[in-house]
Amino acid sequence: MNKITIAGQPLHSVLSAAPAILIPFGFILDAMHSATGDEDYAKASYLSMGAGIVGGLAASVAGVADYVAEKPQAAEAKREGQLHAALTGAALLVGAANLVLRRQGSHARGGSLALTALSAAGVLASEYLGKRMSTDTGTGGTEHAEAGVHTDADKVRIDHTVTDVEQYVTAGPSTKHAPE
């Protein structure tokens, strides 16, 4: 499903790392603020959440562009893509509401920690669903991430970054680099 790439990597996947890391990290910082009362943790959490939301919005734009550019999909794949978008949107909305409340000085209460936890859980669930969706290439082939072997109809591609020797045995002999 990834159409837009940068340096050969899917842009949506690259950008989705920001909210997947920064928003849960904001929750950890919020929990540390609740435990210690140190305002520096609250400030760092606010910045982490803000950066995660900005990154999430950028990833959402790339994801929507990929979704729109995709050929007509099966109903299940379309439903999973819509669920992924809804989870991401809800998590970012909760995080944004949390930031607005914090601007009004309510970060010291437990509600802010609960909103941060809800936002982090939503982002992580959306990231999990997105990773699960990316294991199907959408071209009739299947990607076996654990083995590093990609099959597209009659072609076999091997991911050489995976150190699993079994993938070479499964793929069979190659004619690309045959000895002369």
C-alpha cells in the first residue's frame, strides 16, 4: 500500500515512528511527573506529546495519500485501513485535547495522565494494526517478515538484511548471479 517513498523507504512508515515513540514517551514522562512532582517531567511530556501529534499529522497525510493512490482493494483491506485511520485520528484528537487542557494549567491533575495514557494506547494499537496491514503487499503476493522472503506471483525477492539462512534454501537457486 505504500506509494510515496523517500530514499526507498515508505514515507508513511518513516513518519509514523514519531507518534509511535513520542506519545508513549510522553505518557512515561507524565507518570514520572505524577510520581515525583517534578515540573520538568510535565514540561518534557508536553513537548513530547506535541511533537508526537505533529508527526502523527504528517504521517496521516502520507497515509491518506497512499490510501487514495491504492488500486481498488478488497473490502477487508479497506476496512482495516479505515480502522487504522480512525484509531490514529482518535488518539491524536485525545492527545490534542490533553495539550489544550494543559495550556489552561490542568496538567497537575490525574485526568491529564489518563488522557496521555489513552492517547498512547490508541497510537500503539494503531501502529500494531498498521504493521499487521503492511505484511500483505496488496499485489497478490505475501511478505514473510520473519523469513525476509517476498513473493510476487512468479518472482521471489530476498531481503538480504535478514540473517536467516533458511530463506535462501526456501527461495531456491537463483539465475541472476549464475557463474559464467
